[in-house]
Amino acid sequence: MSVVPTYRDLTKLTSVLKVSLGVYMALAALAIWSGWIELELLQRLADGADYTQAEAESSDSRQRILGIVQFAVYLFTGIMFLRMLYLSSANARSLGAQGMEFTPKWTVAWFFVPIASLWKPLKAVKELFMTLHPQHGEDWRAASPPKILMIWWPLWLMANIADQAAFRLSLRADTLEEILRSSWVTFTSDCLDLPLGLVAIAMVSTLQQWQSEKQQLLAAVERERSDAGDESDASDDHQPSI
């Protein structure tokens, strides 16, 4: 017999995650500005225009530092996001969800499984939202997940594909043409990060709100039952004995 996990309030975790996503978006905006400057410089080089050594060194240093900071924030944000999904899945079970296909561990693990990561995480997150819908209980399969998931998932896939492509291109970029191509892919990836961050903030806000509302509704029902039971006991105590 499996042990039902204890419900955990994720308000603080959601706040930290939203702040981290905000920082991630700010860095993406900064990277877009920096990337455009680098693209202009590279295009000037390709056209044979004049440039200074200081410009080239400044651009390289700026892009390198931004890349390191972006990766650190991306890593932290990713960990917090996956932790949010894991704990939300556990909360779904503590709130009474039965017959879920995805365990908390697999809700996270599917993001790292090759090929299956193209659709399994979306399926797991859809199930998670359905089980946490505040207007549904045992009939959670009839619930509708938020439409924003159908925006989040394509953006997530495109951003990750662009990230991987940019990284691979940068490793073998030797000629100016290859460096320019790699920079354009990196620029595209940064542009995708902005809407992805906005959608992710809306998504985790909804996830936290739904489970909080459901927990409060269930707690209210339990209090009503308890009060009704107390009134029944009190009524029995006042019955005259025969």
C-alpha cells in the first residue's frame, strides 16, 4: 500500500521561481541587445569594412560573460521548475487524485529521456493540471488543462532545439561564415527565451493557484463534515434516556 504524501504549500517556491524566470528574461533581453551588436560587427567583417581590435575583444568578452551568467540562471531556474512539477505531482496525490499515469519522479524524468521527451513531459504536465483542477475531484479526467500549455510546449521545444543547435555550431565554427551562422542561431534562441519566460510565469502561477484553491475547498468540506459530526454527537448526548 502506497503512502499518501503530505500536502505542501508551494507559495514560496512559486515566488522564487517567478523571480528567477524574471531574471532569466532580463538576461535574454540583454543577450538580444549584445547579440545584435555582435552580428553587426561580424557582418562588417564579412563585408570587408573597418573594425578595431578593441571592438572585437569587447564583443567577445561581453558575449562570454553573458553566456556564463545565462547558463547559471538557466540551471537554477530549471531545477526550481522541475522541483515545482515534482512537488505539485505529490500534492495532487495528497489531495485525493487516483489513477494517475505519471509519478512525481517520472513527471520530471521524462524531460531527460531522448525522443520521448518530445511529447511525454507535455502529457505528464497536462495530467498534473487536470488532477489539480479545483472544480474536479474523482472526475479529474473530465477537466480541461489550461490552453497556455499549448503555447508553452512549442516554445519550449523550439528554444531547446535552438540552444542545442547554437552550442553545436559554436563548437565547430572556424570560418567567419560559420561564426556568423552560429551567432544568428544564438540570437534566435535568445529571442525565443523572452516569450517562453512569460508563458512559464503564467503557467506556474496557474499551477500554484489551482492546487491552493483545491486544498482550501477540500479543507472547507472537511470542516463542514467535522462540524456536522459534532452537531450530531451533541444531539445524541441530549436525547433522553429510556
